[in-house]
Amino acid sequence: MKITVKSFATLRDHMDAEFAIEIQESATIADLLTMLTERYPKLEGEIFLEDGTLKDFVNILLNGRNIAFIKGLDSILSEGDRIALFPPAGGG
């Protein structure tokens, strides 16, 4: 099945800004992130801590909805879904 991934801010330094990707049926956000870090190795350090957990304040939206309010990394993807990846933001 095909989904669309869009990256924002500093993540665009490590991956394409927007692209379609083929992924297996019933794949999860975790599966997608594994695929993305294999395709874009520098992405891993941007979104994951050394122990493999997602960094605080990394926001992942599934069709405009934060995965934290669905099933987190276990959120299941469907044909045509749109994923948006936002890095931690700093400043003040």
C-alpha cells in the first residue's frame, strides 16, 4: 500500500520534504520509522534517543492527528494515509 510522508523543519536536512512510500499492509508507525531510518540513516539520531526510544517533543501526525492520541508508535497505517514528521523545537 502507498502512504505519503512529509517532513518539516530540520528533518528536511536529512530526508526528502515529501514523498510517497510503499509499505506492507497493517504496518505501524514504528514499522514506517524503521523503513525511514534505513533509507535516511541520519534521521535516526534526529528522532530517536540512543536507547531507541522516540525523543520527547518529536511529533508525528497521522492524517493530521497526533499519534500520541491514537496508539502511539503502534498506530496502524492504511492506504492513502498522510504522515507528518516534526522534530523537537527549541527557542524561546
